[in-house]
Amino acid sequence: MSEGFLGTAAPLAADVVLLLETGMGVTLLAGAWLARTKRFRLHAWCQSAIVFVNLVVIALEMLPSFRVQVLPRIPLKLGKNYVALAAAHATLGGVAEILAVYILLAAGTRLLPEKMRIARYKAWMQCVLALWWLALLLGLATYIRWYVLHSFR
């Protein structure tokens, strides 16, 4: 495992993911601004790209890390804050990503049946953006707890 570059006990992959996710969060806010300024095509491309990049990051880095570092500690150590934070981050982040993919399919394609499509996009998108940012903040808290305050476990 390579040493990270942010000056913590984190491995390189964790540092890269932290910076990527933070950049994606800022880009999602920029995409929301695009919608607010009625640049809907750019908004759609921006948000779609972030949802797909995030899906790749989840599949390649987050799920394997969760399986190795967190899942074996549930339920026995779920009362420990370092496990609870990681579990909450994974749960909320998973819900946000699933909803984001659903919005992409329901709003941007005709793949879903008419009954499953969204009529009021704005509320859904705002809700998912808020969930995504909450998951991002929980991810930051998890990073701090696991790699900055790791000696207090």
C-alpha cells in the first residue's frame, strides 16, 4: 500500500478518492448553477458525467475498501464511531448514487416505463444533491477519523 500525499496515515488511494470526491461535489454545484441559469444541456452533461465517474470510484475503490475494512466489523463494532461513520457514509452515499442513476434514467432517457419517469425534476435533483453533499461530508469525517485520528481507536 502506497503512502498518501496529504500528510496523514491514509494510503494513496484514499487521498486520491478524497480529492476526487471533493472535486465532484464542487462540480455538482457548478452543474446546479448551470440549471439555474437555464443551460440545461450543459447541466445534463455535467451531472451525468459526475454520476458515472462516481460510480466508477465507488466500484473500484470504495466498495472493496468497505468490504475489507468496515463490513467485517459490523455488527460487533458498529457502536465504535470509526465504524459507525464509515457505515453511515456508505449507506447514505449508496442511496445518493442509486437515486442519481435513477434520475439520469428517468429524466434523460426513455429506458424506463412512463410510470417510473419523473415529472418534477427540480425537487428530486435538489434532494439528491443535498444527500450527495451530506454523504461527502460523512466521507470527509470518515477520512479524518480513520486516517487523521487513527491513533485514538
